[in-house]
Amino acid sequence: MSAPTLRWRLYEAGHCTHPERATRRGATLAPCQFPALAALLQHPVHGNLLFDTGYSQHFLAATARFPERLYRVLTPVHLAPGQSLREQLARDGIDAAAIDWIVLSHFHGDHVGGVADFAQARIACAQQAWDDLQRRGRLAALREGFLPALLRGARARMQWFEALPACAAPTALRGFGTLRDLFGDGSVLLVPLPGHAPGHYGLWFEDAHGPVFLVADAAWSSAAIADGTPPPALVTHLLGEHRVYRDTLARLHALRLAEPALRMVPSHCRQWRPAAHEASGA
């Protein structure tokens, strides 16, 4: 029996500004906007699922004082009134209590900023990411973009990716490591995309038009995937694992060449901003 198809749409829960060259070698030094994209997936059996949560008032509170304030100094954050994911979903008629699952690609602050707004949702994430966070002190966490306060009290709701059943990979994803099946029906597959942060995963599903691959921060733009251009070496040495990150990007680049029609969505890609690109199947 074929896996259920999902409906989905993207939301932009704030953005940060940063020189584009920090995310793509050879790009301009001029500051540009990087949207914090989150996805709502609607499963016919398992309900509403979020892939990441973007920024929120919780993020602003967690970075209000030093040393955490340095996060916003280095990557200025812009969150317009009413732009948190919770508020946008409410305008679309979806109450926070109606979110059944949150899938976290990794634990950087711009991806977990809104977790506390969905206090009833179960959380699927990598145990590797959680264990790494527990080993870090306050400054060691901040240095790599983690804000432990944003996940305070969330441990009881977490289900580890690693404890989910492994599944056969679609042909396109062979070579991407051990995939995990969130619901056991083949509809939501969790794909390891190592290098950017501990326990970094993407999400693969199908809508009425075919497969969609949410690749989180394995690349910061669709252009970087298309031409295989990584960030400068300094950036990938400071953040994550340099060689592993580049190997993951190379696999995504090869996948783009083999499957040019596949929709691959990086979490900070301006081409996928909802205002500029209405996602198919939403």
C-alpha cells in the first residue's frame, strides 16, 4: 500500500540579516535577509505536524541579556508583530493546541524558538542533538548558536529519531544514511544530513504532486545546492563539522543533478519565502 500524501505550506517566522558570503563562498559581503522558514504538514491520520518553529517572543526573551544578547548582535533578528508561527497559524484557523507533532531538524535557536508556544505537541528530534546540548555549558552552547532556555521543560515530550524504525530509502535517497519512519506508514521520513549541527536531519514526504525534501540548514539556499557551492571554509570550521558538511552538500548537489524536478527546501532560502513562492500542495 502506498504511503499517504500530505498537504503542506511554509511560514516565515521572522528573519535575520547577515552578509551573504558567510553562507555561500564568493557571494556578496552586503547584508541580506535569511528567512526563518517553518513548515506545517497535515497528515490524514496523525494530524498537524510542524517542521521547526522559527523565531518567537521566547527567542527575544532568551537573548535579551548578555552573553546571549551576542546572538542578536552577530545575526540581527527581525520579528514583526504577529509574525511568530503561533500567531500566523491562529490567523489561519489553527490553534496551538491543534499541533500534534513538532519535528526539530536541529537545536539552533532560530529553529526551536517557538517550541514553547506549542506546549501540547509531541517533539521528534535526535537524541544525539539532545545529548550534545546537555554536555555544553552556557557559553559553549551560545558559541554555536544554541539557547538551552528555549527547550526548558521540553524533554518529557521528546521522542528520539534514533528509536524510530529504520526504513528502506527511496531511490533518490540511497547513500544518505539510515532513514527513520516517523509514523511507520512511509509518509514522513527523517533523513540524516550531518555536518551543520549534531543530530541534524531533513524531512522527506510526498504531496499530491510528488516528493518534497525539507533540508533545513544543510544548505542556506537553493542556489548553493544547484551549483554545489559551500560557505567559506572559515564558517564551516567554526560551525559544525567542516568535511562532513561539505560531503552532505555534495550529496544534495548530486541529487539535484539526478532529480532536477525534486523540490528541495532549505530553511533560510529567500526563493522559498511564502510571499515569493506559494508552495505546491499548500
